[in-house]
Amino acid sequence: QVQLVESGGGLVQAGGSLRLSCAASVSSRGLNTMNWYRQAPGKQRELVATITRDGTTNSADSVKGRFTISRDGNTVYLQMNSLKPEDTAVYYCAAELIFNRGRLYWGQGTQVTVSS
């Protein structure tokens, strides 16, 4: 069983920045792709950014140029700059294991609220 613990959410004004962290309970050697998703009220969960085991990243068009995903060992980060009210959502970390590809393990989520 893998546990993912997110931190770093909060309330910020538009134009501000936040950095989310997600620590996995397993060694980095067991981790494959790591992702950040978000879900706003009344909307479906959407993929925000992905980072592969070798460090290749990809992000949604809505956050390109503003959000940066990175990883260090068994922790993945999401640096969020130039935040907008529409970025308000619960942000979830999700990880795939090397030996159980195709299944995502989820964190509990962290609330990000951007005020206008």
C-alpha cells in the first residue's frame, strides 16, 4: 500500500504563488510517473501536470508557463505562479508504481483557493 501526503495548499490572492508538495511512502526506485490533478467545485477532476521517472514533464494548456512540476526522490512538487481565481480547486497527487503500472495511487488532496 502506497501513501501520498500532500501539503502546501492555502489561500492566496490572484497573481500570487504557492508550492505544493507530495511525499510518497515508498522509495523513489519504486515510483514511475507522478501526477498532479485538480478538481474544482462542480467540475470533473482534470490532469494538471505529469512527470515521468526520467524527468520528462507535461502540463495542461491552462497552466503552461505558470505551473512547474518537479520531483526529488520520492517527493513531487508543483510550483504554481501567477495564480488565477480559476485555479481554485482541490489538488491531488497521484503516483504510479514501477511494478503496478496502470494503477494510480492517490493522496487526500489539498485545497488551493485563489481570491480575486
